[in-house]
Amino acid sequence: MLFRFDNVTKTYGAITALNDLSVGVPLGAVGLLGPNGSGKPTMIRTLLGLIPVDRGSGEVLGMDFRRRQLDIRREVGFAPED
């Protein structure tokens, strides 16, 4: 599994960016598509441990994204649009 989220929620004040999200993405996936405002950058930043989640759990490459942020960042490249 490339990554997995189990019931992840992330809010910014009154704005809910990820609402009880559960998803699994298999190895070999090469893209992430969704409409503007659907939480794609928030999800990626959360997976990399760049921002904390309010609740939930998950893994990236078999590593807990809440506890092993530095290990995950050593394995994953991230080039934001801006």
C-alpha cells in the first residue's frame, strides 16, 4: 500500500478540509485528481507530517504518518505547485 487513511479529519478553525476520510492507495498509483477545494494539498501535507490531523490514523509506505514523519519524508519527494 502506498498510503492509507483511516477516519482522518483536519480542520482549520471553522473550515473542515478533510472530513472523516478513509482511503487506501495501492503501490503504482501515479496521480491524485479531484476538484478545486477537495483537500488534495491538505491530504499530501498531512501524509508527509507537515501539518497535524485533528483525529484519525494511517500509514505511508507502511510507516505511521503521525509518528514517523521524518522517515516518510526521507522516502517521498514533494514539489508543491507554488
